[in-house]
Amino acid sequence: MGSNLPVPNTHCEVLYRQTYNTLGGIIAGDLTQNNRVGNTQKVANSRLGDKTNKGILAGSVVAVAGNGLIGPAATDGTNFDKVVGIAVNDAVGNPYESSSAVASQKVVYMHGTGTVLSTDIYETYQQNGSTALVYAYGDLLYASQNGLLTKATGLLGGNTTGCTVVGIVLKAPSPADAYMTVQMKI
């Protein structure tokens, strides 16, 4: 499969895209959030164990976080219903590469029904951090409390009322291939 990215990111590959956007400014949490320390769901996540970068990771869900601002989506009651897309690149970049989000104070995100991406960044446990999630093709995906893709049972309290459907699983991850292919619905 080919990528529409100039340089494929290590954990998010855009297969078909509708729109890239950088309209909203970046909030401080985009650059400083810790991706390995926090609630029980984040700590238990097997897909984040080797992700040492701070800030939003490529494949993370982003939402309107303020007037003209884009930040990590979270089902903590603040912006779970304001999801606008999925981050294309890590916000702080990687060593020895350009860090465009830091320089421009913008996060590049993709959106548009028909956009298809493959990512290995998603929740692997329900909100309680002790019940593993198993994805299957056709599962609807939402933003988790950590701003990652998750199926309904991984949401805070397991309630999808008012939550934006971000995408649908086209190809489920497996032990042999950790990447999940998603068609966006927003």
C-alpha cells in the first residue's frame, strides 16, 4: 500500500485522504502530554510502551479545544463531541527531523469521510485498564479518555451517547500485524 504522506510516520500511514487541515492553533497539551504515565487505561496500553515522545502522537484523535484551538480529544466531558480529525504526525516530531507543530504552533490533522489510514496507536484496554479490547472489522471507533481510537466499550463509563463516531474498522489488528486500518466517518 502506498502513502500520501511525504515521509510515512512510524505509526500512522495515510492510505487515502480527503483533507489535511492546520486551521486551529495548538494548545500546550499537544506538546507536553505524557503518553505513558496517567490513568490506568493509558498505563496498561500495550501500543504505547515504546512511545517516548511527549504530546499528540500520529494517529491520535484531535478536537476543538477552545476558540480557534485544536487539542487532544478526550471523553472527560470537555470535548468528546467536538472531534475534528486524526493527527498526521507526532506533535513534537522525532530526533533529527523537522518539528513543524512546534515551529508553527499548529497540529496537522486529517479529516473527511473516505479518508483511510492505518495506525498502531489505539486503546488496547477498556477504561478500567484491566479488560482487554479486541477489535473486529466493522467496529465503530470513538475518542477515548486519552485521545486515542477506541471501540464503544473502551469509553469512559462505556457510554457512547453524544460521542462522535470517528471511524470504522476496515481491518482489525492481530498478533501478527498490530496495525488497524480505519475509514474515517467525520
